[in-house]
Amino acid sequence: MEKSVPNQFINQPNNFLLFGQLQILFMKRLLLLLVLAFYCANIDAQEVRTSHGNQVMEVNAYLAYLRTSDANSRDLNSNSNHLEKLLKEVQPAVYFLKGEVKTYGENPTSLYTNSISLRDVASAITSKETIEIVTINLSESSDLNRPMDLSVFSGFPNLKYVYILSTIETTDTTILNLIKNNNPTLGVFFKIEKGS
């Protein structure tokens, strides 16, 4: 006698294929979510890298950071090499000290000033378009009591770097506490030359 089961509600071989298709669909959705998650994580990592560049650092640490960024981006126009050239080679420059402006060379790329003259720099300097780096010299102990408001450089369209050079005995923390209104697009770094 043969057993026959009419109208089976569960047909296991067909059911297995149905679950196989659902599993493939689930895997595709999971893969899509993973790709989206990695993409978002990459965006966050780039934001962290950018914000790290906005921190005020010692000049050698800042140059090392730029070299690392240049190596990661494989940029042909190296920011670290350009900054080293601005720091070490003679550039056309503007000096604004004690209310007096002196310009050396055409199309100056460097501006040298001190903390006393800083508040008047926006109105005194006329060749703002070509300035790429500003060096603020701290040479007197009273300079350590005077905040440096970097918003005065908002009218300098090509300004990339602000270099704070202290020739008096001080600490990193003291210099960091002096800086106010740092523009996130500027690279701000410092150096303490003791005994100069």
C-alpha cells in the first residue's frame, strides 16, 4: 500500500530554495550596509585629519604632520616643501613694527610683525593679496600678557600660515593661551628659541 499525502502544506525542497533566495537578498543588503558604513567612516577619518591640522603645534611637529599628509595624498605640490621654503629662504617681505611699514621686494609673500602691532595690521598693510605667511615675534616679557587675535588676518585672501616665534623664555601652554579666534583654514605653529 502506497502512502499519498494530498495537498502538502510544506514542500521542503521548494521551501529550501525560497530560503536560499531570501538569504542571498539578505547578504546583498548586508553588503550594501557595510559599504555605506565604511564610506561614512572614511569621511569621519578625513574630518579628524583636517581638524588635527587646525591645532596649534610646534613648528617641527607641524612640518612632520604636513609631510605625513603629503605622503598620504600623493600631492605633487608638497605643502611641507612650500612651507619649508617660506621659512628658510629669503622671500619678498613686509615688516610692520612700531606702526611703521617697510616693504622689501615686489609681491611680498611674508609679513613680519609683533604682538603690539597686531591689532593695526589689517589697516596698515596694503599688499594683502600676496601674503602667504605671517611671523609674529614675541621678544619682550610683556608680549606674553597680550592676546593675539588672529581674526585680524581675515582680509588676507592667500594667507596659509601663522608662525609665532618667541625669543623669550616661555612655555607651549602660555603661547597656546595667547591665541584667540584661530581661523580653521590657517596653519598655526610656534617655536620657542630660548636664549636668542
